[in-house]
Amino acid sequence: MTKATILFLFSLLLSGNASVTAARSSGYGAMDAKDSIIQTVASEEDGIVCDTTGAKRHKVLAQALGTLFDQYEIHEGNLSFHMGGNPAGKYGVVKFDEALIPKALKRAAKATAGFPVPIEVSFLMGPQDAVFWYGCTPPPTRYFSIRSYLAYRFPGEGRNISGYMPGAELGDPVNNAVIRTTGGPTDPFGKTTLFVSTGDKVAFHRVREAFAQAGLPGEAANLDVLPSELVRFRDTTLPWAVDRSDTIAWQFRVNEFINPAEGSAYLDKVWPVFLLRAKPSEGGRGDGGVAPAMPLTAPPLKTRGTGESEEWLRSALEKLVEAVKTRMEVDRGLVLTHSFPLAPCMPDAIRCISDLDYCPVAMPIPQWNLTACNPTCDWFTRDSLYSTPPADSDFINFMIPRDRVLIVVGVNHVLLGKAAFTNFLVTGIRNPERPGHTPNFSSSHLAGSGQYYLPGVRPESDFLYAQELSRDCGFPPRPFCELVTEDNIAYDEYLFFAERAYLEMQTTVGPSPDEVISPFILAFDPAADPLLTAVDVPEPRVKPEGGLGTGRRHGAAATLRGQRLSSMMAENGDKEGGTVEQ
């Protein structure tokens, strides 16, 4: 298509000539500027909460694509929340035309056991390429973030290509505390934004400038760095079977909308996302684009911690445990038989990428006959603190038989300002993190439960929680009791526990493990059972911070967290209820 044709179509678009309409091209794939413009005119308002209209955004997008057309081959994909999530939230992922995936890569992914996340929700990028999303941030919500991950890597040499899933975040995410939008630094919700992933500074500046010329303030552009020292970019001068470049994926987390109706409308939206392939003539040094023009390296990671600790609540937490034990024994005839403490799990992303013997999340659990080491960071994000069962846990007793009651005891980090959103989940390993099989509780749900068991210790009890999981919550149901039926989780099914504490606003990253108290689970059984013996409650575990490059090998969060992914999107396709990440 000639430049004159492109300019003519722009003149029709900007004059508002509604006669320039056509059906949207089917599927995804390479597109020229004409396709972009026709799709723009044909689009309708989508009804989401945003400071710009759909028509305005589409005009800006069309003009920006026209500017970039001479420098890049443009491929359209989509960003949607339809692929997966868990009962606590949805996760947006990006898909491009499967034709962009080399056949050798498809074969390698298919031949590699344990690839739970479809290769189709990741993509290859050259060193001068960029992927961008231009759209609206979520309406008011407790937390959202977006970041690129190194999804799959294929090491080794020879004809037999095998891979693994690092699932490693490539730096600190862009979240609602730091995202650049048209709303400025203090108003991140329902605003227009541009998010660009690239390993090349030149590519970012080109995209940002194209949108600035189209009317989007440069202050609304976000750079998502693909560190050149970590990512194996696509070398288009070689077959993929030779270059074996990494695949990249996005995770767009959204949790707990203030207005559920607005949230549902946002999650139903399918956004266009664009992959810009540098044309050979844009290699800059005659290298065909096999190296970044101006390589980007990993920015320094943010430091966790504010100096304010939850330790002052330790004594009150011990009193809460005693109050729960007394209530269970006196009112229910139950005694404490097991205690399952959780501990911070903070994977080192660099080791997840490079060390096949590093299994910080999916460690073997011999008690469950799970013996494999799964080298993955499991899509963890640095603006959360994860607490999971450590390697020496009493895994064999992670069950809830017919007469057992579990009480989850902990600190409500949100009420103390240590997190913007928290979620505690209990899931069975037969249907991991599936709706209907995963009781889970946010901080708002847990508020007041500490007072229920410990009314005489205030204000400390206001910041604590004690949540019951039982096969029988009584009638009328007891406060803060979650009914767990056999259909939800079987009597003999092993359980997995996890707490996620997202985003300490003061640091714009996850809280420090040195400043929060991890929760623990108390198991109560009938006192009449002669095989059961009351136990003491151990001290909650505390572990030091890991980082993108300087982490320690942490205790297992259980191989389940790696193996649970096998029931994820590969099974579900585009259906609701799959899992992507924590």
C-alpha cells in the first residue's frame, strides 16, 4: 500500500466519513494500515468506565499505527480476561495468531511433558520488536498490575528440543500505585494508558512518539523492560530450531473491584494488542535486527519494607490462638491436633530462568508421592508477598476429614497498611484453584473475625483474623465459618494453603517478610478419638527476601503449585475457571 493511500484513508477517518466501513478482518495476523483504519471506523463504544471514548481511542490508535507502518510489520492480537484466573481474581493474557509460532516451537512445546500453559498465550520477540497495549485501566479496584514474564525456555543442542517453564517475572510490575496514565500519579483508575514491552530503547521511543503525535500525552506511556541480558530474543536470520529463542507472556492481574458491575464490564472487554516486528531495513547496523539498537537492561529492583512491623501484634495473636482453642474445646468438644504454619516464599527470577535444579515453588512432596522437581517461579509477582507451606511441613495431615475443623489464624495486613489486597486460599489437589473447590477469603471478608474470638483485647484483635472451615457450620451458620462439602473437597483429599499480600502502597512493591506475620492453620479433631493428641502451636516462620538476582533457595510451596497448572488453560481453552497464576 502506498503512502498516498494511507494518507487518503486518514483524511476520511478524521473527517468522520462513516461510509468507510467494512467487516473486521477474520482472526489475527499481519495487517496493513488500511486494515487498522477500517477496523477503527467500524468499532463501537464499549461501555467501560474510562476518561476517553472508544471512538477517540480508536482514532488515536489508527493514527499511531499509520506512523509506525513504515518501520514495522504490524500483527494484531488481543488481551482478554477470558482465558483464566482463580476464584479470587482474573488474569489477562495476550494471544497472537498461531501462524506466528514456528512449527518447530509448536512441536517442542507439544513434546515437552508438563507444559501446562498453552504456548499460544506466549509470543516470540526480536531484539528490536515491541508489543504494546493502548487502552483503559480498570475501574476502581483494590489492586491491579501488568508485567511481562519469561514464559518458556528451550535449552540444549541437537535435534531433540525440550523446554521448561520459568514463569519468571522480568522486573517489578506496573501496578495501580505507579502506572502512568492520563489521570496523573494520583488517579490511576478508569484512565487511558499505553503499555509497551520491548528490549530496545529506540523501539519504545518510536511507539511513544507515534502516540504523542496522535494525541496521547507522553506521560501516559509505560515502559515494560525486557532485559537484554536475560531474554533470548528471536534471531530472524536463523530457523527457530537453531536459535531457540524464549517466549514471552503478559500477566494482567485485577482483584476486588469496588463496583462489581463496572468490574464485570471491564473483564468482558477484549482489547487489541499489537506486535511490531522490526523490518529488515530497520536493523540499524545491517544486521537484520538481530540485536537491539539501544539495548535495555533490567532496572534496579525496588526495596521491600517501610520499617514498620506487625510484630507488636504477636502477643495478641497468641491470645487469639488460646481463645480459639478454648472455644473449640468448650463449645464443640474439639482439641487441637495439628498446626500448619506458612512461610514467605520468594523465588529468585534469575535462577528460575537459568537453573534447572532450582525449584523454589514446586518442590517434591514425597508424602504425596510427588517426587519431581519443577523448575519454575510459577508466575509470582514482586508486588506480592506469598506465604505457603515450607518444605518440612506435615503434608500428610493436610486434609479436612468429616469431623475435622480448620481455623486459619493471621494478621489482616490491609488494615495495617501493609498490603492493598490480600487473599487466603485453601484448595484441594484434585481440582486445584477451581471455583467450587477453593474456599478463599479476602481481607474485607476476614474483618471482625478476630473480635469474634477475642472481644476483650482491643484494638489489637481488630487487626487479627480467625476463619473457620468446617463440614458443618451449624444452623443458623456460625459467624466466620465457611462450609466445605464433600463435593467441594473430598474427605481424603490433600490440601494446599497460600496467602498473597499484594502491594504495600508506601513502597509500591510487596511487603517485606521481615515486617509481616505469616498465617497458620489450626486443625481440630474430636477429643474422644484416642489416637489424637493435643499439640502446641509452633512459632510462625519468617524467611529473608529473595530478589530478581540475589535470592536464596526457599522451602517448598509444594509441587502442587507447579502441577496444578496442568489443569489450567490447556484444558479450558477460552472457558472460564482455569488458572494462570497466583
